[in-house]
Amino acid sequence: MKRMLLTGNGAAAWGARLAATDYIPAFPITPQTEIIEALANWIDNGAMNARLVTLESEHSMITAAGAAAATGVRVFSATSSQGLLYAMEMLYTVSGWRAPFVLTNVSRGLAAPITLESDHTDVMAARDSGFLQIHCATCQEVLDSTLIAYRLAEDARVRLPVIVNLDGFYLSFTREPVQLPDQQIAKEFVGRYDAENIRFRASAPVSQAVAVLGGSPYSYFRYETHLAAQNALLVYDEVAAEFNQRFGRQHNAIEEYRSDDADILFVMMGSFATKAKEAVDLLRDSGQAVGLLRPRLIRPFPTQSFQHLLGGKKGIAVIDQNLSMGMGGVLHAELSSALYGHANAPATLVSFIGGLGGRDISSEEFFEMAAVTRRAVDEGVTPAPRLLYNETELREIRKLQAVAQSEREELHNSADKPSGEQQ
Amino acid sequence: MTDTAETIFKRLRDLPSTHLLGTGTPMCAGCGGLQALHQIYDIIGEKSVFINAAGCMTLLSVFPFTPFRGSWLYTAMASAPAGAQGVRDALDILLQQQRIAAEEDMEVVVLTGDGAAYGMGLSSTSGAMERDLDFLYICYDNEGYGNTGQQYSGATPHAALTSTSKGPRGFSGFKKDLFSIWAAHEPAYVATVIGTEPLDLARKIDKARNMTGPRMIIALAPCPTGWDYDPKQSVDIGKLAVRTGIWPLKEYENGKVVHTKIPKQRKPVEEYLQCQGRFRHLFEPQRNDELIDALQAKVDSYWRDITE
């Protein structure tokens, strides 16, 4: 094991390399590109024995990934944002094939307006696709989760593709010290991919992904996929424990931070949770019993663990870096449904939307969210979802709008008005 | 004519007498696509994996039945060639790493309709050719989105009535020249075939089978339900498509296009048009000479410079 400074993208590429991936269908998209560039370089220099093929779209990339996994080789791929959505039809399709492979998603906000910076609306759109989802907060976790993800995907009780998610820019381009597992030990941990009888061989023809007629066989196969995804809860815990045994790092399905004796908890995913940790420390210093829960596993959703960890708490502040238009935060809705009707569930679950398109969440805002949540607990009234935005930002956007307006007027006044157009 | 020395199919009696594709599929009676597929499968054989895109033939394999003796993977409408890429690459990796024996290898065959081939799947097909993927592509072209009730597609001929072009002049667009689009990629092989010319079809599939790289086949697929004629006329209509010059039988190889069957005395195009309901508006209630002549002129212009 050696220590290296790696970006989140570098850690993802190392994960694929250490897992002895055979095949990498690729397509470039910011901020994911560094991953496939690193892998391509290793392959070209003979450091890695794999084949990388650049497809003409993410839709084709996921098709090729699923098809290769269905033929019996270990597959890695990576995308982001618009690419994930372009591939969306095939995400649902290949999970139905029960084709196990690992897809890194480097989270980035979705158009429109088009942006390069991070939030989770992209990966939340894949929530119901049948891909399992592991969300990372550090570069180390990106590497470790990639190895864990292969074990999870290829387990006979699961056999589903897995998305390992990291935040664009905040993780993808941030260098952190990462413990690099020894190649041989990593290989032993991941093991060989045994496709069993679901693969293409001339001597044993199979038909995969055939049509069904009617709702009954359709329901049967969809239920099977759901049950397999649920099996992944148990398998995840097993694999994470074994990972800890070998490498000395424990990655629980839900990370707990100073949550045991807390009466108010933040719940959020991804790298911004490290900001929440810092805020928790400051809040603790000021005498407030605040903690943090960070789900790493989003699919399958660790419902029972949440029920257990949140039981008896006074108030929960769910911070979503995603926005379901007309509803609100996805994690808030999921957590509400996991807790509803459960004895001992906290009565107050406040929703906050923040960090969209890379927008920062400041310590002051964490303090404010804790205060709003405590007030809601005290008053017994849960406020409507809060969209984090401050006065300075509003002033800045007003300035930009003023520039746009002024330029438009300038253009309007200087141009010859086309005939027939009247003000 | 194509060089027959390199093929084992010299006469009709050389064609395979054992038929490999199972019967009892849900394809329509008189399906010209299925007719071509039967003949193609007899030559390709069971050491194959068919990668299918959404279309009529998706219904060949409905759980738990399949007419294929080999393997099958249904993908989606747009990306069957990318599925072929994944399967081919995976088989190559397994062979290279000696994880499977050489005899476990298979011919990877894409099977799509014209809806996927001419439109939604064109990008993934172009990508597969540009990467010089070693695969066979079979497009059964029934000139419309047949499986959904024959709406017009990029393959629909000018003036044809479809369920989305029911006006007096039929479809206002023109059939896309997919053969030339494919050939412009300079793949190993491109050919047009039709089930009613079995010897020509067998020679081309046999030739393709013995090549590597992208091998691209377009089979015109007379379609009783989509073209509106009695299923028993399928063979006659297929033959007329060739004899009127509507469907040129040709192949592309090494930068050259060769016509494999040049009709000696081309029959008037209206003989082909007249027997199909989709062109009935050209003859009833009044004969539309202007449009019929225009269709004839287009075929004449195609053949003007074609010599043996």
C-alpha cells in the first residue's frame, strides 16, 4: 500500500485499474474526461491490460458496456450529467439485463441553463434505473467504493450495475492524499468475475433481454430486479466489513458523525458533507447537540438503518443538492417515506435545497439550518422547503440582469428597427 | 455480374437444404423480411449472436421461445451496433486472454429494421463502421415504421401512402440512399439483397461471412400489412422490385460498386406500383400520370449509366 496525491478522477481511474477491469467503453464529458484519459494512457503504455473503446455517444457507451458484461468480461465506464441522461434509456435497459459493471458518475448540474459545475440532479435522475448507487465524499472513498462496487455488482445475490458517484470539481479536480492498495491484494479482494450461465458462448446459446408478453412475466422480472437490489443491502455490509478487514477502512452504508447524542441531525450526501462536518464541530463548540448522517448507499436505500439512526431524534435537516421541480429535494422525500409511520420517528423533517450548480454552502448557512430546524421542533410546525440563496447573491444576479437589460436596450437603440415592428 | 468463382452457390440447387430458423414466429404472413432472414440464417448458421434493435423482429424472441439456434440480445432502437461492439470486444478479450476456446467464438450479427437503420441508429452504425467493427449488419427494409403501423420513415419511397402520409400525393419525401451512406464509410462490404432472389442473396451473405470488418446488408422486405397487398403476392412483388429496377441488386467492395443483377428489359415501374395499396392513389380514382412518370424517370435516371 502506498500513499499518493490523487484527484477524485484519478482515484476513480485507479479503482478501475486495481479491479483488473477488462473493458472500458468511453465517451468524454467534462468533468469526467481525466478518468478515461488516465485509463487510455495506462493501456497505451502497457501499465494496464484492458481495452478502451471510445463510442460515439453515452447511449452507445452504456449499450456496449452492458453487452460486454453480458458476454462475461469485467467492464468499467464513466460519465457525467448530460451524458448520464443521454444514456438514460440504456441505464434502465442494461440493469434489466442484470449486467454487472461499474459506472463512475462525476456529478454535474443539468441543463438548462447549461453549467459545468456540480450538483446531484443528474445522478438522482438515475435513481429508479436499477443501477445501485454509492456516493462518495473523499477521493479515498472514490477508489475504495470502486473496488467495493465490483464485489457488490458481481455478487450472485445482486448481479446489477453500480454507479459510484463523486462531485464534479469539488472531488473530481481536488487532490487529496489517497492510500493506494497493493495491486495483488486489490485483485484478490475483487476476485474474478464469474458470469455463470448468463453469457454468450457458441456451445451454449442463450437469448438475453427478450421481449415478454403481458404484465405478469414483466412484473415477475421487474420484481426480481428490485429484490436483487434489496439483497444488496446485506451484501454491501458484508463486502464493506471484508474491505475493512483487508484495508483498514470502514465504509458504512450511512456514515455517522457525532450523531449518537445529537438531537438535531443534518442529512446530506456527497463531498459537501465535509462542510457539514466542519459546521457540526462549530455548532458543538457553541453548545448545540448537532450531528450528521451521510448516506453512502442511495440505492438500495438503507431504510432500516435510517429508521434506527434517526429514531428518537428531535429534528432533521435534510440538505438536498438536487431539485425535483414541483416537489423539492429527492433525499427529503425518500427519507420522509422511510420514516413515516415508524414508531419513534422524528416529527420534524425540514427540507433545504442548496449547492446547486456548485453553489457553496457556508458555515453560517449550516448554523441557520440548525436554527430553523430547532425552531420547527419547538413550534411543532415544519416550514416549507427552503431554497438557500443569500442577499449578496441576489444583488449579484440583479447586477447581471441589469447588464443584460442595458445591453439589450443599447442594441435595440443602435439597430435599425425592422419595418413593421413597433413598440 | 459478381465473380461466382469464390462462392459455393452457383445454382439454385446449391442453396442449403437444411433450414435452421424455427417456424411459428409472430411475423405476418408473407413477411419479406422473414423470408430473407430464413435464407440468411441458413448460411450464417447457429454460431452467431444476433443483436437486435426495436422493430418487428424483436418479436421473434418472446420469452421463453426463440426461432434461433444460436444466441440473441435485444438492445434498444438506436444502439444495436454498439451492442455488437460490446459483444465483439468482450469475445476478443476472452479469446486473447485464453478464457474461452477458439470454437466458442461467434459471428456477431446486428438485425434491425429500416426505422433503426435509416434513422435513430444511423449514428451508432456510423460509429461501428468508423471503428472497423467486425460484424454483419442486416437491415430488413420494409420502408416504414412497420411494427407501429407503417408510419413513414427515412426509408419510405416517394408518393407512398403510409399511416402518417395519407394525402393524395402520399409521402412527400424520398427514400434515403442508405447504401451510399454506408458505402461512404468504406466498410469491408455493403450489399443489397431481396428474399425473392435467393441465389444472389446466398452469394452475398456467403461472401460477407468470409470477410472481416463491417459487412452491411440491406434486404428489401415486401410487407403485406404495411404496403397493403395480399400476402400471397409477396414473391411477385419482390421480383417486380428487381425487374422494374426499383430495387437495384448491388454490392460495394474496395471502393467500387458493382451491380449483381442488371434487369435486361426493365418492366415499367407502374407494374410494381399498381399491385400495392400504398400506391393505389396513383391510379384511382384518377390516374396521376405526372407522379407515375416522375417515379419512372427517377428509376430511369438511376440506371442510365449502369452497365455490366
